[in-house]
Amino acid sequence: MEKSKIRSLYLYVGLAYLITWFFWITAFLLGYKDIAFMNILSWDFNNQSSVISFLIFRLGVYGPLISSFVITYYFFKLEGIRDLWQRITKWKVELKWYLYMLLIPILINLAVVLIGVIIGIPFNSFFKSELPLSIILIYFLYQIFTSGMEEPGWRGFLLEKLQKIYTAEISSWILGLIWAVWHYPYLLFLYSNLNLISIIFSVVGFTMAIIGQTFIITWFYNNTKSVLITILLHAWLNTSTTYILGNITITNPVMGVIPALVTWGIVFILLKKYGGKTLTS
């Protein structure tokens, strides 16, 4: 790979971090607080300051997306933009990948519930989302247009370029760590009320879960070459986790590690079956 194209990887990550962290840290300094989705849906904020900090925070989510188009155009011009856009809008993939997209996140979360109950977490601690089931489609669409929009950057740009240098396995390790660290300012905000040991425990669990998810999404992407399917997977994973696990992985640091263990169980199966070179048949 040419030096200029390798440089595009560093610039991409730096710009994605810069955009996101600028908006997130600005929002935190303005007094940002997580707002219940039902309040967002009804636009029920405490005051104008809450609205401003909320909008600024949400803009930060688009750091990877914005960076993907800026860096792609700078290094690969319109041809690169066309290629990226074709993969973002590619919906014609085998039906089984849509089924996997729906089922795998649910199975992961149900396995977390099962393990939680086995180790003594009350069953009624789960399935306690603040969101009624009737708006699950609305919440899923919200996730598509917020968190899901990270995917044109992480998978559409960074994963695609990393795999021109490394195997799918090594690329997933690198991308997973980059993706996890990208979340760190928000994690520190989210876990600010916990003690230091709990924060470390939660951050490590989150990081390993994200790296494991990266392997799974790499498997999806390499077998479909569709960024769209990864957008849907990312959004559905967040949606199903909200409805099944709620906030238990935040309030209980031990439960923050279990999703990582379950996710890595799937990763080991994928690596065993498909191998780490491409994660494809």
C-alpha cells in the first residue's frame, strides 16, 4: 500500500477523534446529561441549555462519518466517494445475512441474561427498559441515523483500508481498539459516579466487548461488502441491548464484563470455522 494511502488511515482516525471529542467535551462542559429517549421523542427538555448540549453531543456521533467522506475525497477523489457510496447503499445481499443481523444480537443478549441469572442476578433486573415495545421500530430508526452512521467510517473506510495491509483478524483487533477508545470520553462521563475499580472494570469489559463485536461485524462486512448491513446490525444491536439488558451493564460492573465473554464465544466460533485471514468461507 502506498505511503500516502497509509497516511490516510492515520489522518482518518485523527479527524474522527477530533470531531467527536470536540463536540462531546463541549457538550459535557455545557452541562450535558443523558436524556431519556421518551423525552427526546416528545422534545421534552428541562431548558434551552439542555437542548443545545444535547444537539452538540449528537453531532459528535457523526465524527467517523464526516471523516470518511473528507479523507476519501482528499486521497481518492470522486472515484473513492462513488465506491464508498455504493457500499453504503448496497442492500442486495443474501437473505440469510438479514436473518443473522436480526438473530445474533438477540441471542447475545439472551445469553447474557442466562449467565446473569446463573451467577445470581435477579431475573427481574432484565427486560426493564424505559421504552415501551410499541416504539421499538422508532427507536431502531433512531439508532440507524445516530450510532449506525458510524459504520461508513469504521467499516466503509477504515476496515476496508486496513485489510489491504493486514488479515481480517489483525484488522479487527486494530479497528476494535480504535473504536473502543473513541468512546472513552463518553464512558468516563457515564461511569463518573462509580469508584475507580468499578470504572476500570467497566471500561475493560466495554473495550473487550467492542473488539469482539468488531470481529462479528467484520465477518458480516467481508461476506457481503455491504456497509448498509453493518449499519443495520449496529443499530439493532443497540436496540436489542436497550430492550433486553437496559442499564444493568452500567449499574453493575460485573454485568459489564459478561457481554464481552459471550461476544468472544461467538468470535472463537467464527475464527475456528472461517479462519482469521478473511473471515469468509
